[in-house]
Amino acid sequence: MKKIVLISCVSKKLDKKSTAEKIYISSLFKKNLSYAKTLAPDLILILSAKHGILRLNEEIEPYDKTLNKMDKKESEEWAESVLTQLKKIADLNNDRFIFLAGNNYRQNLLSEIKNYEIPMEGLKIGKQLKWLTDNLMENNCSKLHRLFNECKHHSIPYNEEEIPNNGIYILFEENEFAHDGKRIVRIGTHTGKDQLKSRIKQHFLSKNKDRSIFRKNIGRAILNSKKDDFLEQWEWDLTTRANKDKYSDLLDKEKQIITENKVTEYMQSKFSFAVFEVKEKDNRMLFESRIISTVSNCSECGGNENWLGNQSPKEKIRKSGLWLVNELWKQSISENELNQLTKIVKNTDY
């Protein structure tokens, strides 16, 4: 017997093509989805007025259609289509269905489904939001956001004496919010000993995208947003002598300087960061990975519709809402690890 959660679509959507998980942006939908994930179901499906049922990873265009404006015949025809779709992937007699959907979306389905629950039956939208808030256990991503929002935040220019030699940095970006605070948009560290200060300089101060993948990704998004042909040259890695010789006569050096300056301007004006000390390399790598995975696994985290990362040619950046492509969607931080991390952060002098 499978556990299947059905969530109704909403009218508030992104204005561009996206996955079903991301395209619906109302508070009610986001909370429904977060609650659904806490149930650890076998499957989460969206009841769409236009598409019938949608899996979270299906890409769709925005649309303007709702069951609330359909007459009885149209609603019944929609329900029949949904049931046909459901029968192909579920057992309507034995599987357990949990409806996080309004009455118009479920009323013509229930007669054919034998085992179902309606946790918020009879509640209006305001009370549904309260019920979801009360029943959503504060997840570890929320705890991480609160922890790092309470840290001191640095911006350019910053006092280098306030940066530890070894540690982890947490980046926030202007106009990006999650969990009632600034949204984490990047997590980073360093492998070499005593290299945190130089790593931050490479990102914010050194105008060399080949020494900072973060800078390279910002430049990619800026260039891609303008459909700029220089993006091809921006991808060239000029760190080796062989590549410098190979591309020297081909590179538009003036455009390279202009783009590096745009990246620097954007980064210095849009980002702030928190830092905390972690002396041991293995611990730095572990906590970096766990924080990245926790944030990328969180349904409440993601870039707003105007986030520059949405213009990135890198799908992982667009999908995760993070300026990262590694350590995404892996093992989230455990309660024990979170407790250890909290002690480290609280005890840091930076």
C-alpha cells in the first residue's frame, strides 16, 4: 500500500516555464508541499485544473485555469480524467490518499477512492494556513537559517581581522528571503590550511573568474540574461599557460575586463556573508556538504522570480536556488550534527 499526497494547484504562479514544484508560489501551496514532505509519502501529486495530475518534476508553462470557475459538467469531466490518470499509477482501492486540496478539487474523486484522509476538511484558507503552520515541525533548514541570520553579517568593505583563518562562510543575497529571514544562497569553505581569508578575497576582490567558480557563475548568469555572445569566451579557462597561448589572440580582452567589473560590482553590492571558525578540514568539508544539502532539499528555499540565478545556464543553479552545483540534494544535516554545528557557531568569536 502506497501513501500518496494530492495537493491542489493555485492561481499564483511564476510567469515563465518551470517545474510543477516551483511554478506555484502562493504561501498555501508552499506550506502544503512542505507538510506533504514531512509525511514521507511514496508520491506527491498536484491536482491541476489544466493538466489533471502533475508530478513535482514535470515542467509546465504558466496557465490561467481553475476548477472554481468550472460548471458541474466540466468539473465531472475533469475528475474522470484525473481518475483515469491515477489508475495508471496507483491502486484506488488499497493505496492511502491524503488530500491537501479544496473541496472543488476532491469532491468528484472521493467516490472512487476507498482509503483517504482530508486533514483540513472544512477549514477556510486562513485557518488552513494556521493549521499548516502549527503542524509543520520546524525543519532543520529553518533552524540553520535562524542560526546564521543571528550571526554577524559582513559586507564589502569588511574588516579582515573579523574573518577566521579556517572556517565556513554563509552567503546571503539582496531581496532573497526564506524562513522569515535572509535566504542562504551559497555555502563555501576551503581545503588548504589558513585559506578562508584568501578565498573570500578571490570571490569579492580579485577580478579573476578562473580563481573563483562563484565569480564565473555570476558572470555566466549576467551574460546569459543579456544573450551575450561573450558567454562562450567567458567559459574559457585561462589558468594554464597552454590555454593562455591558445586563446590569447581570440579573447576580447576589453569585454573580459568589462565583465569582471560587472561581476565585482554585483557581488560587492548584492551579497553579505556570515563566517564561523572550523579548524579541522574534515569537519569543514562535512558541515559544508550537510548545509548545502539541507538547503537544497528544502521546498521553502528557492530563488524569487527576479533572482539572477534564474538566468544561469547551469540547470543545477536554477533548480536549487543556490550559487552551487556540487553537494546538492545529498544527505541533510542530522539533529546530532546540527547540535554540534550550533555549538561551533555560537562559540565562534567572528
